[in-house]
Amino acid sequence: MADNDAHRILKGPSRFDLMIALFEGKSVDFTITNLSGYPEKVPARITSIGVKDRSKKTWLIEGDFTFRFSVLYFKGHFNSQGRQGWIRLIQP
């Protein structure tokens, strides 16, 4: 994958909102860096969450979002305490 497929999460949901998004299928907003490096808010659908470490504040996430009429899929790492992390675009 090219480096431009990785995007920093500058601001994300709370741990509670992240879990509600998974269990109820609701979207949550992530502010990520776009290809130009500027912040952009995207509503994402979370399809999978895994525990990264024992702190229960760092998560492995998977999901998708619609951007300019295309559905983009991602995997990433998210810290619900600092509400930051990264995502990498993937092929479905």
C-alpha cells in the first residue's frame, strides 16, 4: 500500500460512542488528515473492534465511510482516551 493510504485520526468518538456505533450500526465522526494533509470530518461505520492492549483504551478498528460517492474501507488503531490514532485504507 502507498503511504497516502494512511491517515491520522485527529479527533474521534468516545469509547461509549464507538461501542454504540458497532452494536447499533450508527455512524461516528472521525476527523482525519486528507491527502493534502488538512483535517476533514468523515462519518464512519464501524464493523469490527478488537482490544489492542490491557488498558482497554486502545482499539483495533475496521469499518467504512463514503467519500465523494465511493465507499472506502479501512483498518486502524484508535485510542479512546486521547481520541486519536490512524487508519489505513484497504481493499475489501
